[in-house]
Amino acid sequence: MADGLDIDFDALPAYERYKLMASLIVPRPIALVTTVSPSGEVNAAPFSMFGMVGEDPPLLMISVNRLDDGTQKDTAANLDANGEFVVHIPDESIAAQMHRTGERFPPHVDELAEVGLTAVPSHRVRPPRIAEAPVAFECTVHERILTTSRQIYLGRIHHLHAAPGLVDTDRWRVTLADFHPVGRFGASFYVSTSDRFSLAEAPDGAPVAATDIDQL
């Protein structure tokens, strides 16, 4: 575009940079993360600064902001203490509960119980997984990166739990027609992934219908 708005990011304060980035780099997948404190208290919190890093080793990333008073969020404190966490991909059925876990509960409050989600034992790590979540990655901290405003954790995936029928282990394909994660779209706005389209073509040159998504 010839016309438009040019903004010098180097001249902007950090909060203004955050507002622009968080509203323009969208939609973002959401990690609903469970951790356990040294005293055994379960914590759950959502993070939309989250993504896949690579497959060998299998790494994902979550970015945890520092609080205004300089203290750590419970997730970061727990990760620094024991290095174990479970990343869940929330879908439409648990979107409201996921959002509520982001409220500022006292450290001793079990967010999962507070919002009506069910904790069940994990296979490889101490933090529990959430029974209602369609996907859960059990992780340990591979690396921590510190910036002025954030603590960034690279997590190595050790175990995957998926809802029944979601993964075809003969072809190692995900049944995408049954997978409906939600994404962050800035502020308290979210997007669904139910309205889909494909840019692939069938052998006859016709567009692939959304109902045939699992044939790709």
C-alpha cells in the first residue's frame, strides 16, 4: 500500500508496543498451562504468547509477563522451582473456563476447581492435566530466556494426551474435522476455528471442501 501509517517502534514506550503487537499478531493459539508449587498447590493459567518451536527436539514456547510490582506470576515461580508443566490446547467447549483461569486468584486457590475443570494425573510430570482439554503436552523446561518484561520458557514435550479419536496413529494424522481450538484476537476477544477453508486442490482441480479436511 502506498498510503498508510508508519510507526517508529524504537520510539514507542513498551506498553504501546505491546498493545499494537498483541492486537496485530493474531489469531494466536492459547496454552492453558498447569504447574505445581513446591508446597503442592496446583496452578492453571492461559498464555497466548505461545507457539511451536521445533520437532527435534520437540519444543514449544510460552512467554510469561513480569508483574508491575516486579514479582513473578505463579506459573513462572513454579517453573523456576521444579521445571515441569502441562500445556493444554483449549477448545470451544472450555473457552469460558480457560478465560476465567486468567483472573488474579490468590496463590493457594486451585483455579481448576474454581472454574469447574477436572484435574487428572499426568504420565511423566507432577502437574496434572485437565480432563476436559482435547490436547495436553507434558513438558519440562528446556531453556529459560529472560527479557526486560518477560520470562520465556522453551518446553520439551515428553508425552501427549489427546481426546479419543483425535489422532490416527496409523497415519499420524490429526482428525482436524473434530478439532476446534480457540485463538486469541486481542483484549478479551477470541476466535473460533469452525469456519475453515482450504487452498489445496483436489486431483480434478476443484477446491477441497472443508468437510474433506482430513483427506489432506
